[in-house]
Amino acid sequence: MTRRLQILPEVLPAPTPAAPSPNVRGRTLAHMQRLLATAAVMPLACTKADTQGSQTITIPTVAASDTGQQTHGTLIPETHTAATATATATTTADIGYAVVDPMPAPARCMGLAAASQATATFTSDATGPVLDVHVTLPTGGNWSGSNFTPGAPSPWSGQLVSHNVTGNSARARIRPTAGTTSLGVSFSVMCTAGPGSIAVTANFNAIANGAKVTLQKNDY
């Protein structure tokens, strides 16, 4: 024989009614005791229908006039316009490019110096040794009509004592700088291609009559 077990009803102590109190605190305690007594006699298995149901939350929108700003305290997070860095183009003057040692323009009378005849010998005057440089231009072939341009030649490493420039012949007497073993002189010329110059460089071992002199001619 099977014996069924039953759950006995829960027996709660009877609430003790509070004595009436003339003050506010006493009346409040008495009211609370009555509420507790009412709850104690209610069945334990009590169900309550969910009357709340679904609830719709409406998110407020931002008015068109409030563009770029949000009202603090709403459900939408506050947004701020991000700062954007804008590069400003700086106009600088075009300084161009400078060449420290520019290349010289090609000689217009290229080859005229090699076709010319040049000599240089030491002589003396009242103040000392002088190098006498003499250059003669060719008169035929491709160099027909070439001439020296009238004017004083330009020496370096020496002092011009005298000169004589006529037609296709030019002569310059130059006193060398003391201690130098080389000097030069430049003559202006004109050929069919245009103006130019012939430079004659003299190299020697001593500044004296009879000293050996070697010459080098170049077109410019």
C-alpha cells in the first residue's frame, strides 16, 4: 500500500496588531503591519497575468534647424563635426637654377687657331725681358676673309707693353710677371661663322733672352 505524502499548509504566526498611535510614525507602522498580514494569508501558488505587453520606444529625431547639434539626454549619442585639416598651397617665386661654372658656348671659328701660324721669342727693352708674340691667320680655303678685330689684345700673367693688329696679322709684346713660367694673350677674330677669339699660351723655363718657348693655340 502506497502512502501519499501531502504538503501541509504553511502556518504563519498571527500578526500582532499595533496599538493605535496618535503620531504620524505610529499610524504608518500600523498600516504596514496590515499590509503584511494581508500578504500572509494569500495562497503561495499565485500567478499574475502579464498585462504589460510589448512596449514601443520612440526615438526622437533631430529637427532640420538643429543640423550639426544634438540635445543632451536623448537616446541618440551626441555627435560633433570633426575638424578637418586643410593644406594651404603656398606660392613661391620661381628662383630657377643657377650654374656655378657654366659651360662656354662652342667656338664659332673652330679650327682657325690650328690653321694659324704663331711664334713667340724673348727680347729686351730698357726695363727688362719682353715676350714678343706674333700670330698670322690663314687667307685661303675655308678661312678666306678671316681677320683680326681691331683693338688691344688681353694678356694674363703679364703686362701688355705694345701691340699691332692689322688684317690677318696681330702682334703683342708682353712683360711676364716675375717668377712665372707661363703667360698668355687672347686676340679677337672674325670669320664667316661670326666673331670669336684665338688664345695663345706660352710656356718657358726662364724669363731671359734665348729661353725656349712652347706655344699652345685654342679657339674661343
